[in-house]
Amino acid sequence: MASNSKTLRSPLQVARGLGSAKHGTEHWWSQRLTAIALVPLTVWFVFGVIGHLGADHAAFVAWMKSPFSAVMMVLTAVVTFHHAQSGLQMVIEDYVHVEWQKMALIIGVKFLSFALAAACVLAVVKIFIGA
């Protein structure tokens, strides 16, 4: 009887969790949520930069020293690199078929994204504290 119970499972139960990455729904939601978050962040960034066209370095630094601007810039950088990393990972999982190459590329993209996000955050913090 126990062997029959395996054959009576629905196809949905059998297929659940068997996608290429085993967590495709989470990646899909993450990609959509970061894309939604990037809309207001990008609008803020573009209007902020346009508002400072022609301004001198001191005016731009003064704008970045504002707590609101500093937090928004950090959020923009972190969300942008997370979104890019997630999208590149999906592309790699879909189109790279040699397992060691796939893993090497995913790890490389994750490290590069983290390093670039950290560099952006450090730059904003340095401007904010005046170092």
C-alpha cells in the first residue's frame, strides 16, 4: 500500500520545487519587487541630478549631506545592484548549461554586485560624514 501512495500523488505535488533553480517563484517576486522599488528611486535620482545640473561640486555635496538624500542614494545603489544581480542570475541559470560554469558565473556576479554596492554605500557615507 505504501508504494501505491507515491503513484497517487498529484502532478502538482510531484512538480513543486523542481524548477531549474528550485526557487523560481522567489526570484520572480524579488525581481518584480525590486523593479517596483526602483521606479520611485530612479525618479528621485534623475530629478535630483537634473536639479543640480550646472551646480558646483559644493552644492552637490551639500545635497548629498542631507540625511534624506544620503538614505535615498544608499537605497538606490543597494536595490539597483540587487536587482541587476538577480536578473543576471536568472539569465545565467537559463542559458548556461555547464554546471561549473553556471556556478562560477553566479558566484562572480554576486561578488561583483556586492562589491559595487559596497563601494557606492562607502562613497555616500564618506560624503555624508565629510571624510
